[in-house]
Amino acid sequence: MAARKISRVTAEQMDATNSATLQLFKKYCQGDDAMSEGQFAKCCQDSNFADSKFMKNPSLIFAQVKLRNKKTIKHQQFQDALRAISREKEVTYQALVELATTGNLGSMEFEEDFDVQLERSLTHDGSHRVAVEDFDLIKVLGKGSFGKVMLVRRKTTSVLYAMKTLRKAQLIKRNQLVHTKAERNIYQYLKSPFLTHLAYAFQTEFKLYLVLDYCAGGELFFWLQRHRRFSVNRVRLYAAEIVLGLQCLHDNDIVYRDLKPENLLLDSDGHLRLTDFGLSKEGITGAGAQGGTKTFCGTPEYLAPELIQNRGHGKAVDWWSLGTLMYEMLSGLPPFYDQNMQRMYDKILHQPLKFAPRPWSHADYTEVRDLLQKMLNREVEARFGSKGPDEIKQHPFFSVGYMDPGTKSLIDWNWEAVYEKRYTCEFVPPNRDATDTSNFEAEFTSQKPEDSVVNDNMLSETQIEKSRFADFTFTDADSELSRK
């Protein structure tokens, strides 16, 4: 191994005061209640944390987890932030925890230049890297142009996950490396009950591996094909959960751009999660062209007019897609669907929104018709959601309440209850046992689950170097705690 440059931070350099705020900081880092950003910053300053080599400004932690719209930071989010800083500053996570808990790093060593071999064998927090050999491959759940998704079981914990494998050669060929890095970051850093989360990430010379939450209910597309259309009550809860998932993305200046039934997964209780962030774009601050982007991408049926016209787009394209999806869930087809793609684009751009007598004339559809007309507005600034998700959340479609499927009684609508998944889903996917994959297409589940051998020797040296994802390896703390 190549020689590594080592620097030392002495106890004197990192000596901390015994102020009351530092004691609060120590108490907080040991897992107690959340503290405000102001308290946190004060504690950092009093512990000399802000003057350390590892963090010049306490607000960096909040920037890393993008909590600018929240008043408090939770313990788990603080842990995530420390991990983010440990990668950026090339110092172990344990060392940062020691600093946070004691205010003193002592003579802890850190590496200014990581050796490549060391990085490949260890995760960012110093533990041994997870590999495909650590999982039992159970079933194939789906396939795509870049790889496949398999149901796997962690050998040490018996926990089930969905393992997504991506071939680096295909990512390079289609110029998807930047999107893949963004997708991995979204899986890891964004925390919402309605987004799929990352448990592990690792790579080989030819492949990337993302080990994600397993949602046993399968794709919403699977159930839409079988049920043809859903009740208003069922769509109300689905739409609310999607709104909260999109809100989390938008709060972090990310536009999704690929909302469709195939990218919505049902968990074992029937709640939804957004997945597949390969087309997501970071750094989007506006609803339209200003603060937006111009890349043409997405699935034709769900494209917003401004995306088709390539005149720049922002977060508002996601609200158009949600309106299209809600229309499809209620009627069986997207509002402007046509088998001819060019005709469909023309309909999206020009055809008035139509509501056939069946089912739209029923009284139960009055509020949702009004909401869809406002969400499927071709004028970006006038479209519901462009001024923020509260426009949608405060619409009467939601405030009428939710019909509990068990008691058949109408429950007052509460967005906090939606976030905490306190409403019972109208539809709960059937499962015979933990590894039952009957909620996925037999076309895939009938295939042999294997980590196919890839030898992409057609890649140039430049492409191989480009495909070495720095800081890709990841092990979620909660996943590892379940081993112990």
C-alpha cells in the first residue's frame, strides 16, 4: 500500500469548556431530545467545534442534511450529518462522535490522503465493506436497461431488502453517471416515510449495488392493471402520501421528473413509497424555467407541457404528473393518452381536460375534478403546487375526510396522521409469507436470481476511471444495529 500522510489533532487544540451549553451538547449527542439550531450552534462554538479543522461553521451540519425549513434537528439526522462530514473531511465517523460527545479528540489520527485500497475495503465509518456475498439472492423482482432488482436477505440479520444492480458500462454509454450519483444521495440523505431509503451501497469494477427498503406490496402499476381503477377514498390517501414524498424532495431543491405507477411501491400495509430517482435533478429552486433546468426526460404520458416544449421546467412538472396519475387511478387511463406518441404530445399541449360521465359525474368526484383542473393547468405559475404544496394540501378534496375501511366511518383529515401512517389503507396487498413475491410480475420472479458476471472490457481507461464512484460505499447505522 502507498504511504499515507498522517496529521494529528492534539488534546490542547481541541480542548473544550465545561459550559452549560456544552453539557447540553453532550447530553444531546447521547441521544436525548432535539435541540434548536441556535442551541446547537452555541454548543458547537463553546466546544471549539466550530474552530476545528473538521468544521469551520456549525451551520454546515444543517446544510448537509438540508434542514433549512425545520426548527429542530433529531438525533438520527445529527448522526447522518456527522457521517456526511466524515466523508467530506476524510475523518472517521467514530472520531466525530467522540468529538461531539466529549469535546476532545485527544491524539486521534486522520488521513489527509486516503489510500485507494483502504477506501475500497472499508466503508466511510471504518467498518468492513458489505459485498454481494453477504446476501442470499431470493427472487428477481424486475429488470431495466441498466440492470435488475432482486429480493435479497442479509445473511447476518435475515432482514429482507431489494438489491438494485447497475452496470457501469450502460450508465457511461447513456451518460447517466451524474444522475446515478444524485439517485444514490437521495436514497441515503432524504428521510421521509414515503421515499425509499438506502441500507447499503457498494461497487465492483463493473457494477454498482444499491440495497434498499423492500416493499412487499409491489408496484402500484401491478395493482392498477388488476383493479382497473381505484375508489376516490383510496386515491385520496395515495395522493396525500405522494404529496408528502414530493414535498420532501422539493424542500431539498430536487425535482423528481419520473412520477408514474411503476415508480410507486406499496409496503406490506398498503402505504406508498416513491422509488427510482434516476431522473431526479438537484439544485432546482423554482417552479418553472427560472431556477429550473432544460433537460428533456420522463415518461411520455406524464410529461408536463413545458417539458415537451423544452422551454425550461422546475418543480411544477411533478404536480402536473401527480394530477395525471390521479386522473389515471380514478378512470383507468391518463387524461391525454394516445397510442400515437406525437398525437399524445399534441393533446397534452392543446386538448381541453375532459371528464367522461362515468365515473366523473358522481357526487364523490366533485372535489377531485376541481383539484385536477387546477393541477393540470398549462400555465406553470397558475398551476396548483407551483406556489408550494400547501395549495394542494388545503384543497377540499382532502379536507372532506377519510373513510376508514374497517369501521366505514368518516375520519377528520389530518396531515400529521398521514405522515405517521395512522390511517388504515383501503387496500392491503396479500402476502402468504415474508418472501412471497406474488405481488410482482411472474415474468421476472420466474427468472433465476443471480449476480450475473459482467466483463465490460470494451471500456476505455478514461471510462473505467470515470466509473470509480468516490464515496459510494455506505452502511446505514440502523441496518447495522439490527445485527447486534
